[in-house]
Amino acid sequence: MNRKSAKKRQNRGAKRVAGLGVLSLLLAALVLSLNSLAFALSPRPSSDEQLAQGPFAAREETRQVGKIRSKIEYQENTAYSVHYPHLGNETADGAIAEAVGSFIDTFLSDLADYRAPSPQERAILTVDYESYRAGPVVSVAFHIEMSEPNMAHPSTGVETLVFDSRDGRRLGEGDFFQGDYRPALEQLVGDFFRESDDYRQGAEDADILAEGFAQEDIFSRFALTAQGVRFYFPRYLLLPGAYGVPVVDLSYDQLKPYLAWDRDELTEKESAKSLAGTLSPMGTSALVERVKTGRYVDPNKPMIALTFDDGPRPDVTDRILDRLGEVGGRATFFVLGNRAGSYPDTLAREYAEGHMVASHTYSHKSLPKCDEGEFSQQVQGADEAIGAILPGQPKALRPPYGAYDDTTREKVPHPLIMWSVDTLDWKSRNADAVIRAVRQNVRDGDIVLMHDIHPTTADACDTLIAELAKDYQLVTVEELYRAKGIPLEAGKVYFSARTVR
């Protein structure tokens, strides 16, 4: 490939992104707030192998630091699902909050004029993360994806934040590398591409690599791990867009002449004392036994299924569990797989007390917009994350945003559970409004939608659960359909005991 054609290829990719204005706005917002954050947007990778090895392979082993926090919002034309770590250090958490706010604000600003033809066609922002520890150094890599129906493919980018865990101080490229390190990094990264089966063909044009390496911030996106430094590069800048967001791992041995930090300090496991308790590995397994109560659901009496999405969030979920326990009620919790490992005790309590624990995917991605590899990660990844804590994997799935298509029905190995009463608790954030929505609409056989990440939902449940228990049996989704004599089957969509498609 000659330089001219490669340049045209880059320009085409850049125009797709610039058409939405995301890049320029995000760069401006992040330069003002965090100086070196730069947002590179681009289409999703198509190869399962690249997905498994690349930055979007967010699994529990890549979440070594912090407790997950989530911001999940649904609006008329847009929606976002943003996950980030809470490190327990005020300074570091403040920088993370600022970055997260920039991602969201820029997305909403850039899509302010977008009008979704239907709720299924909202523009969606999804942010997930990896977090690593290397001695006293904590690194967070955000994986950012934006999609809307006018785009041929979702746009993706990676941004990183690196901290000294002892004081929360933000660290940058100049804190870790010394001397004339840039030519050495260029050579090491170029060699990595040329020797890699995944990247070799894309690295054939030396001129394109040279142009990319000339960018001042080309090495600013990185994370320190126990083994070395992981570099992330914007799509199109060094390699063709088909290669996704290139990720290069260089060992401390390779980087030794240019490291400004003592390698032994970076590989010392017990040096990050100030964040003790939040730096432990995630995804603790637990042996959980369900309480046997001889529970009987009378098929001849009215019943409803209360369901809760997007959790667990202990300070909210535990309050709801308390209220259910007081009346002997059961509910169904549609859990995000990426939150399961952070809150295994809450998940275990849900199961142990007889509630149904089901899947809400791994990180709240819209399934119809996922390519094959991402679809598998969202569905199987959630099943595995939940199954690592509970005995057995989920038996049902609620699609994020209520979005599904024929492919979703065919490929998800579980029944799809929707709802017949939407409390809009995510929108009102008002307990009285949630209570009114249920009182005015609920009837026998309904599935009620709520979210156990909003404190106002727990406030509403303080009143609702005791009130509903007087007139209805509070049952799980599984109990509801069993009592009504309706089998739960993969490929079918369930809205209530009255409506199955």
C-alpha cells in the first residue's frame, strides 16, 4: 500500500468521526479538564481474536483495583452506561469523576440535535474500564464506545489515567520515562507490530507509522501492570482501522534503560498501602446455599413479579432485600456481569434468600448493535461472572434498553424478560412518582420494572413492598410463569403472564 492511498484511508476514517463532531469537542473538554486526555473514536473490530486480546476484553482479571461504580441514564434520544472504579482516594477519585463527567457531557452536547425515531434507536454511550496495580502505581484504562443509527459502525476509543496510590497524584509519561526514550519506544512498538501475527500486515507502511509516531501525545495512553507497560494507540493513527485500537505490551526488561522508576518498586505487590482494601483482586467466589423455606405460590391468587435492573448496589439493593424479607416476598434481580465481582456478598444474599438472579448482560451494551464477538462477551461474559459467585449460571436475560431483534432472540440461550409496568424510576428519581406509577397500573400477572441503583427506588420500595404484599403474592419471574403454567423458553420474549411473543 502506498503512502497516498493510506492517507486517503485515514482521511475517510477521520471524516466519519468528524461528521458527528465528537473528536473535536471531546478533545477540547478533556484538555481543559485533564490536560492529556484525548478521545479517539473509530469503528469496532470485527475479529473475535482481536476482541479477546484487545482493549474491549474487559474481564475480572483486568479489574485489579477499586470497586465498580456506574452511571446509567436513559433519555428520550440518548442513553449512556458508564462504569468506572472507586479507588478510595479523594484526589484520584476526583480525577476519575472529572474524566467520566467529560465523557458524558461531551456525548450529550454532541448529540444534542439528534432525534431518535424510536427508543430502540437512541444514540448510546458505553464506557467500561480496566484497572491495574504496579507497586504503588494504579492505572485505569477507559474503553469508550458511541453508537447511533446513522453510523455504519460504533466509534471506539481508549483513555488512561495513572496515579500514585500513596497520595492520589496524577502521573504522566514524563514520570515514568527518561532520557531519549521516544526513538526507543518507536522502535519497540514498530517491532511489536511487525512481529505480531495480529498486526503484521497493517504495519507494512513505514511512512504511516512515522507520521503517527510524530504525534506529540502518541505514547500518553498507557497503563502499568505487574509485567510491564501496556500502550494504547488511537485507531487509524498507526494502523488501518480494521485493526481496532492497537494494544502493545512491553516488558520492564525491554524498557529498563528508559524507566525513571525503580523496576523492583513497580513489581512489589504490597507497596500500595494507602488503598488497602480496594486493591484486592475482584471476583471472589462464594459457596452459596439457598434458604429452603417450603415456599408455596398459589396459582389461584393474584401475583406480580417485581424486577430490578443494573445492580447490585449494596446500599440500595440491601434495603430492598430487607423490605422483601419482612413480607416473605421474592423478586428478580437482573444483574450486570461487570458489577457482580465487586459485590459478591450482595449477589450471594439475593440468591440465598430465594430471589431469582438473572442477567442484564456484562456491561449494559445494546445487543442488536453488537458484533459477533461483543455479543458473546456481553451474554456469555455475564453468565460466567455471575456463575463464578453463585452455583449455576443465570436462566434468563433482560436486554439493556429493552432492545432486541430476531438475531438477539436466536442467539441468546435464555428467555428474554421484558416488563408490563415501567415505573420510570430512572427518570423521575422520585419515590412518590414511582409509587403512583405502580398503584395506577399494576394488576395480576404483571412484571414491574425498577432499578436497584437509585436510592429513591429503595425509598419507594419502603412503602410499595408492604402495600403490594397485602393484595398480591410477590414472586420471581420464574415463579410467575410456573404458576401460570407457561414454560420459559429461549427465543421467546415475556412481557407479563398475559403477553408472550
